[in-house]
Amino acid sequence: MNAIGTMQVELRIPRKPEFVKLARATAWALAAQLDFMVSHADDIKLAVGEACTNAVEHVPADQRDEVVVRFVVDPARLTVEVVDNGPGFSVADGEEPGEAIVPGENERGLGLVIIQSIMDEVDVVCDPKTGTCVRMTKYRSRP
């Protein structure tokens, strides 16, 4: 892609499982448009899907009815933020990513572990007032 400045694309989707596919498709299309390698575009698509699925599944029904997916592009990287109004998690809640997986018992809940394994940087910010933001970055080339 030609030299670009910083730009932002924001997608607001209903907090329903059938709209996760739209977020994944948008992520892949944007990554491809930005000339990421196909394998990296696939990683970005998977990470966005996992983060959106977590937002759909773990936000209480009485919370905000949308998930915000924000793509921030600059010449060196693509950063994606998936924001929901959920309470987030803490180590005390027993939801620490990477805990031991017992086959047949807790195979779900690997979304964050998957995201961390395929993206270059991952940060999760949980705030009871503003919700949970999963920020994921993929560099065009590793720093």
C-alpha cells in the first residue's frame, strides 16, 4: 500500500452472535486492503472474532446492546479495539487467561489465549464505568 497517515474505522454492531461474522469480515478486508500478508490478515480476523465473541457471550443482558470495533491504522501497524460494556474479569474471578485446561471441562474460554498467541501486542482494560476494551496490535513487520 502507498504511504498512509493515521486513520480510524469504527464499526458498531449489535451484541448478537450473528454480527460477529460482520466484524471478522471487516477485519480481514481492511487487513487485506492494507497489504498485510494473507496469514496475518487471517490472524487479525481470528483475533477480532474471538474478542467479539467474548463481548457477546460475557456481557450481562441488561448492559449496552452494542459492541464497538475500532480499527486504528498507521504506517507501522493495525490496532483493533473491541469495546463492550461488560464488567471484565480479574485474577480473583478465576478467569485469568492461560489457566490449565481440563479436557471436557473448561475448553471454552480460550479466546484471550488465542488472541495473545497470534497478535503482536494485546492489552485488556476493564473499567466498571466504561466497560472492557481488548486492544490488539499487529505490526506490518515485527519491531
